[in-house]
Amino acid sequence: MEATAIAETVSDRTEADEEGAEDATRAVLTTLGERLGEDQARDLAAQLPGEYADPLTEGEAGQRFSEEEFISRVDQRLDTLEISGDRAATAVLGTILEAVDEDERAAVVDQFEHYGFEELLSETDADVDVSERSPRER
């Protein structure tokens, strides 16, 4: 997915203007990069346009924090007041999961399930069935 399509999709899902959507996307991707392991963040970044890849790899990867802390960090990073951290997280995660290939999508979903982020994941529009894969593939 091209950068323009990502921005438009996030804008549509958050009902924000272009600047708000860009702000939300950076906030979520920066936080996601902190939560994912370094290799996972780098793999995900490799499938995104540069302006969206950079926030995933700029911070300290592999930090452990809860789903609530994830939303709180997104909230703290948002410059716009028109989008909540929760809304930004679900819109951006759904969009990013649609933008990457099936293997990467499933890997991110597996990580979120491992972290206990099922509620956040269930609120996205992403539909990834990982139940048919063997435990080794998970």
C-alpha cells in the first residue's frame, strides 16, 4: 500500500484531516515500534513506505507494557485533540495490517495475542485467521 493510500485510509477511519491522520499514524507506529521486538519492528518497517517505516525503528524496541499503556503512550504522542489514542490505535493498526503481506500480518497478530492485546486487535478491521497454522508457524 502506498503512503497516500495509508494516509487516506487512516483519515477515513478516524474522521480526521490529513494532518491529524499523519499525526495519529506516527504516534501509533512509534509506540508499536517500542512494543515489538527489534527484528519484528524491522520486518514490519520493511513492508511500509519510508515515512511510515522510520517511526517503527527509531525508538527502543522490545519494551514490555500493557494494552492500556500502549493506548496511553499513543495519547501522549498525539498533537491533535480530535482523535483519541484508542481510536488512533485501532485505525492505524487496521490500516497497517492491511498494508503488509499475509505472513507479516499474521506475525504481528501473533505478537499482539502473546502480549494480551486481544481487545485492541479485535477493534481493528483486520481479519487474520491464525488458527489454521501449526504451532511452529505461530
